[in-house]
Amino acid sequence: MKKRIAIFASGSGSNAQKIMEHFKRNDDAEVVLVLTNNPDAYVLQRADNFEVPSHIFDRHEFYETSRVVTLLRNLEVDLVVLAGFLWLVPQNLLKAFPNKIINIHPSLLPKYGGKGMYGERVHKAVLAAAEAESGITIHLVNDKFDEGEIIHQSKFKIEADDDLEMIKFKVQQLEHLHFPKVIEGLVKKMKVS
Ligand code: GAR
């Protein structure tokens, strides 16, 4: 039986796209649902293109009801992937999927993580601090922003003339390369355990 993946995303969804591409023809897992808090998120179009169903929720539904958990359970989801999802995950969802929710973050955590640190804000902070390197972190999700156990990190050197766009590009390249493979590694482990 293939493992079943649900992806949460709040924006463009380029990572969601890479994951859907990777698991389109794959013996280990499939993407069964894309969820978003943002009705205008481009990730919805990407999900449509892959014929993956999607679900839009609002703050009330996510934090005050069990509808999202019920939906994931009904679809027999095994792994929840946050790919550019900007809301804190509520307790009921954490409890329903213990150690089965992962997130990607565009820096080398614990540096440049926490509330309000997402997307370009992270890269701007990295540049302002004149860091010699940056990278990506894939980690388990807990009840705090960007603090769960780290599963994977990869990094790159920041060159003297790297600007915001270049850092963004280098981070995105690493994310697109590694995120699907790390997910594949996790689902393979889930199959044998
Ligand atoms: C990614 O760079 C991801 O690491 C970041 O949002 C971007 C989403 O891009 N996530 C965070 O900053 C979470 N704190 P995408 O919508 O093109 O996949």
C-alpha cells in the first residue's frame, strides 16, 4: 500500500509542485490532498494541474474545529508536509499525527527561525548579518515555530556579490532538490516500521 501524503501550503507552492511531480509515478507514496488557508494561493492551481484535490480552510475551522483532522483521517493520510505553510499547527493536529508532520524552512535552523521568519524576511536577515553560508532545514513540527527535531539540512556558500534574489534562488534550488527525496526516505522508513 502506498503511503498517503497531504501538503499544506500558503502561497506559490513551488515545493508542493516538486513533491507532486516526484510522487506522481512512485511506488512508495502519493499526494492525496493539498490544503491551504489562502483562497488565492497559486498552490491551488498547481494541485488542479496534478488532479490532486484541495481544501481551503479559515482560521476558525483550523483552530476551533476538528474538521481538518477529520478530513485527513478520512483520507487515511500517513504524512503531513508543510511546504511554505505559515500558520502554527494546532494541538489537535499534532496529536493526531505524532512525529508525522514535517516542515521546510529556508535557513539553517536554529538560526533565523521563529515567528514572523518566513520567505524573504529570512534571506534579508541572513544578508544583514553577513553570514558566510545559508541553507535549508527540514524538521519535525511541534507546537513552536521552527523548533522540532531536525531531519535534514543542506547548505551553500554565500558569495560576496550574492544579493537577495541569488540567495532566494540558491535556497529554492536546494529545497526543490532535497525535499522530495527526504520525504521519500521518510515514507520508505514508515513502510518497514
Ligand atoms: C519556501 O522557501 C519555504 O522554505 C518557506 O516558504 C517558501 C515557500 O515557497 N517556508 C517558510 O519560510 C516557513 N517558515 P513555495 O510556496 O514556492 O514552495
